Amino acid sequence: MPGPRDSPYEGGKFELIIYIPPDYPCKPPKVDFRTKIFHPNINSNVGIGIDILTYNWSPALTISKVMLSIYSILGDPMLNDPLQEHIANMYKTDRSQYETVARDWTQKYAMGYPAYETISKELEGLKRCPPSYGSAGPVDGDMFHWRAAVLDLGDSPYAGGLFEVDIHFPLQYPVESPKVVFRTKIFHPNIDRNGSIGLDILKDRWSANLTISQVLHSICSLLKNPNPDAPLVSEIAHMYKTNRSEYDTTARSWTQKYAMG
């Protein structure tokens, strides 16, 4: 189904599945969106919230009329009885934000960007072979926003800590590198106070052949073996070079304070 013109779904192609029950047309079909969509009347776990698919179904209705009704609510959502209250509230109170988010989802999931397929394959790979460093996966089902937990830090001052990392994939991934940021505070010469990471493969040495699993392994390696010659925090790099004992003590203290619950 194409997204309606002059709507935040314009340009998108949305795939639906239609289940015809044995007692159709006495009972309505079940229709689900396979393509993710940001809409107050559509919930991937529940279905599509239009009355003709439930209490207002009539044997006189056809699949064609059902599809027309679904197409209609894409351009004109029904807000009195939404399946997604928070989206309906956004539509009512901040229409501009609603359209921005809906358009963003349309670009990500309904416009055939290769990034979605690539990210999905990487996620399946992580499920088949869980990484030693911890875990990684989508936040609230958003394939373009992941969160990782970095655990495997061996004999370093970060051992025993759980460090959360946010991963944002661009639409051009894997041609463009993901943006990876530490959520957990950490004392490290290559990670600044904003969580930015000074890692070459996230910048000038990025390659489309790299995977997010390899990136996270590289981050683990960087934690165990800092690079004080290319620091983001020069004061910490200086301490690492000149007073390793103090560096280890401070890094361990931060780990206990911020990364151990």
C-alpha cells in the first residue's frame, strides 16, 4: 500500500498481511501491517484499529473496501479510540512533532533503504552467536537505535562494571558509520564527558565491511588498552602516561560509582 500524498507517509510502501478466516465473509479478515509505521490506529502487536474490522464488520464489505478504509486513516487518523494513546496525544498536542517522527519512520522502514536489511541481518547474527562482550539490540523495537551492554573487560580498572552504549544507525548504513556513545560515565582518555568515543573505525577508518559486533569488540579492546597518543581527554591521557597507579585507582573508583548499579 502506498502512503497517501500530503501525509508523512508519502513515498513509503507499506506491506500488509491479510488473513481470511474459514467463515469469511460472516467474520472479518484480520489485517496486520508488516512494515513498521508510526500511527495512532496501528499497533504491530494488536492490529489496525478500525471499526469495520471488529464490531462494524458486515458480510457485504469486501477486501477492497477494507483496504480503502485503511488507506483513509493513514491520511486522517481516528483519535477518539486509538490503539496508541501516546501517538494520538502527540498528534493532538504537537502535530509538527508527530509528522516529523512519522516521516522519519517512513524513511527508515517503508522506503526500501538497504540499511534496514543490513541491520536486521546483524541482529540475527548476534542472536545466533551471542557476543562475549555482553549484549546488544534495538531499543523499543527501533532497528535504527540500539543499546549495548559492555561487560567483558578482563584485568582492567573497568572489570566488574556494566557500561551502557547507545548506537544510532544512519539511513546510509553501512556506507556511513554508526554513531556510538557511552551512556555510562567512564574515566578514560579516549572517551569524553559526553560519551563520545575516539575510535578510528568510527571515523576516518570506517569501512562498509565492518559490523556493529566488530565495533563493540573494538570498544572493549580500547577500554582494556587505551590510546593515550590520540586522546579525547588530554588530562586523563597525561595521567595514564605519568602516573598509571593513580589512573587505575580513579578509573576503578568511577567504575564502582557509575557502572556497578
